[in-house]
Amino acid sequence: MLPFKIDLSGKTAVVTGGGGVLCGAMAEALAACDANVAVLSRKLENAVTVADRITAAGGSARPYACDVTDRDSIESANAAIETEYGPCDILINGAGGNAPSGTASVEVMQPEHLQPADGVRTFYELEPEGIEFVFDVNFKGTVAATQVFTRSMAERQSGCVVNISSMSAFTPLTKVGAYSAAKGAVNNFTKWLAVHLAELNIRVNAIAPGFFLTRQNEALLTNPDGTYSPRGNTIVGQTPMKRMGRADELIGCLLWLVSDEAASFVTGTVIPVDGGFNAFGGV
């Protein structure tokens, strides 16, 4: 159910990471506003699932396999989309993720952790390949997809980009140092690109979701019985609204940002949608 509807008829919206829970909901919302939606996912079957849901509801969507860490894959997807739907008008950079080998297993390192132990990964055991993957999919993938999909926007001097950031970009969360740094880079890039493209009439903003259950984090934040894990409880305890978000609660912000009428003078912003998490000092 849309919180409100805007007119995106005739526009082509490209959603990377569109096979996921949050960006899948975004793709559905854009289609409900009559955009032609290209649902991109590294795993084609995930994109197919979302595109099928959209078409079953009467919307226009097509699935595309796209790995944002592979420039040729992005170029191939763009060529197919331009042939089938026309050039991109709205780009949602939602592809992202984390890697266990780039993530610490302890929140705070203790002296005893200097001695190697099975199952314990501190800063010193983070693997270069894991860190590289996290930066590739979150930051470099956002840059590469933007270079490819906004080129036609620049030529037409019209379009908008919405990057998907994270709470980790503001205050790094424990354990996920590489992910936090990569999302921090997304925030900085959003502001830089907004200035760079401002005179071409391309708006660039970002949404920073708070905590929403997705396929990637469900096992970390919940127990098998559906109750919150210790980390999940810590998050809810630091969220003034005392709960996690629902995917549909991102839609109002998304539709505002992609509306040329409602947000025509909005660019270079990073907007938390987080139940107050980023505003709370802990006391």
C-alpha cells in the first residue's frame, strides 16, 4: 500500500539489488507509480521473483542479471534496458552486502585476543579479500553503476539518483568495520556527485535505513523462534521507537526523493529512516 502516489509514467527506473527485501519493495512502489522498472540482481532468480510480483499486480517490470562489481555486467544490463524500456531516468543504487572474512567476531578486542583462537576474528585477522569484496559491492559498485546508468541522464540533462546508505555510515557499528567504512564512502560520494552533476539537472541523494530485517541480517538479529537475538535487542534498545522498521516504511522517503515536483531543490542529502536511532545518544 503506497503512502501516496506520484506520477512516474513513461519513466524508466533501474533498481540494483532489486531482488532483495528492501529494494524489492522499492521496485514495487516505483512500478505502482507507473514507472517501467528494471529489477537488477546478481542472482537472476531473485530479480525474477520481484518482477513477477510487479507484473502480477499490473505493473511493468523486467528482471536482469547484474553484478555491480563487474563493469561488463553493468554495461550489458544497461544496453538491454535501453533497448526494452529506454534510457534510465531514476537510478536506485541498492546493491550491497557484507562478507564474514571482512567482519570481526568480537565487538571489542581484549588482550587475550592477541593469541589466535578458533572462531575469533579481530581487526588483525580481517582478510584483505573480504575487505576488498565489501568495498567493491557497496562503494565501487555504486560508483560504477552510476557511471553507466547516468550517462544518458547527463546527455538529456534530467534524472535522479538515490543511493542506499546505512546507519553504519554515521556511527560505525561494532564488528562491521569494512562495511561501515564502505557505507561512509557512499555518503561522501553522494554529496560529491550531487555537486558535480548539479548543473546538469541530475539530483543525487541517499536514504540511510535504520534496522530492517532482511535475508542478510535475519540470522544475526533474530533467534530461530523469531525473538530478537542479543544484538537485535541492543539495536531495539537504542532505537527510540523501540522496534525495527518495515520495508514499506522506506517508501514515502523514496517517492519524495524521486519526484521532480516534490524534491526539485533537494540534492546532496543523506536521509535517515531509522526510528530515531541516529538521533539517540544512548542516555
